[in-house]
Amino acid sequence: MSGAVDREAVKAYLLGLQDRICSELEQADGSGRFRRDGWRRAEGGGGESRVLRDGALLEQGGVNFSHVMGERMPPSATQHRPELAGASFEAMGLSLVLHPRNPYVPTTHMNVRFFVADPPGGDAVWWFGGGFDLTPCYPFDEDVLAWHRNARAACPDAATYAAHKKWCDEYFYLRHRGETRGVGGLFFDDLNAWGFDPCFAYQRSVGDAFLRGYLPIVGRRRSMPFGERERQFQLYRRGRYVEFNLVYDRGTLFGLQSGGRTESILMSLPPLVRWEYDWHPEPGSPEARLYADFLRPRDWLNELADPR
């Protein structure tokens, strides 16, 4: 293993990343400002939630930092590591979800986290996790290609990109709908095999890459005109976001099971959403193209690249 585990360095990075992202998002929004809510957890730790509502760009966005500890790991954290059941733990992370006002601007999510478990009578076990993904209602090929080129640039090599892109496709998949949540990005968990320093460097690379990938898409799409049809489709597709977060998302389950702040955990849910019974898009419509061409795993870098 390369490098000693430095929990304080990880925490300092996550807090700095929260400040940088919130500052850049406020600049991009133009009118909205983040409300800050500090909170404490009775069992140990706390965090700060920052939420922007009713902005020019963002209908709602949240950028949350948490640092919690406890005497016993919650079930969601030991599902893939049963040998750590009963261990005390320390977890810290930064998680954000942005729900834009314009349906042509994609919803997006990013999370970077660090976990340490201290089993009784054993050595501490640590790992990193995180990633980012993009959930458009009206996707554009150039945006998806640029998003994945940015994701590839955040990775140390092509093999890491391929593995963590595949993991993202598989994780953000709604099995009951038979579709991916969006066009993917990166997802990784249980990362410690490289040693602390390289793993921490990768986490920083992913965290730092997020806005470099997202803000150019915002710039291209935020001023596109839209009407009631696009707005209603946006609200309908937000329903898929709610379904995933409440049924599958490990972070939501961990937060609720570990006694985190409920308002902060459920900040990821959109402010407005709708469901419609047995709805199907009109054949040949832009809405139908989302389902036909984008809500499945694809090799975006090669399939969308300019053949010239």
C-alpha cells in the first residue's frame, strides 16, 4: 500500500470541493444563492447541507457534505462486506444533485466519499467511492460525447474508464423499468487496491472533473426555448429519478439507516415530479429518441465520435 491513510486530508479536500462547486454554480445560475444548514448527528458527526432553489438555471440543487461515525455499521454498508458487520465506522463524503429549470439542460449527480471501518480486534479497513452521471430528458450527441470524454480524462487509464463506466451503467439501472437512469458516466466503490495516495488522487480527479464536464453542456442548452410539452416530459422523467433513489440508491439507504439528517438525504429528490399511467412517447418524437437511443449502455466514445 502506498501512503499512510490521512483522513484529515480527505476531509479538507471534500470541504474545499463543496466551496468551489457552490461558488461556480452560483456564478452560473446568476440569481440563486445556496442556503446553508449545518447539522449534528446524535451518534457522532454531522455535516452541512447547501440548497439552492428557484434560481435562473437551477429549479433546485443541493451540495451536501457529511462526516459521520458510529459504533456499528448499518446493513447497507456491510451488504458486500459481511465480515465487517458489527465494526465501528467513519464515513465522509460530498454528494450533489442538480435539477435544472430548462428541460434541455440535463439533471446530474456527483458523489465522492471515503469510508473507514474498525472491526473489533482487527486492522482498520478503508476505501473510496464515487462518480458522476448525466440524466438528460432531451439528449444531444455532442453533449454525451463530451461528457464521456471528460470522464475518460479523469481516469488514470483506459481500463479504469471502461471498468467504471460499465459499473455506472450497471448501478444506475432501473430493473423494474428495463432502462438506465441516463447516459452514465463513472461509478466506483470499495477502491483501495492501488494504495491510499493513488486512490485519493483518483477521487480528487473525479471530483475536480465534474464541473468541467457539466458547465459547458449548461452553456449550450440553458437558453433553448421550451414549452409545456417539454416541461411535462421533464416532470415525468423526474419520476424515474425518484424511483431509483428510493428503491436502489445505496447512499440513500446508508443515510437513513445510519441516522443521518433526513432533509439532507432526500435533498436529491426533485421539487416537482409527476407520474402518468402507462404513458408511451409518440413514435418518431424527440421523447421517443431518448428511449430508443440513450437509455441503454453504449460505447459512447466510439459510437458518437466524428468519423473524420
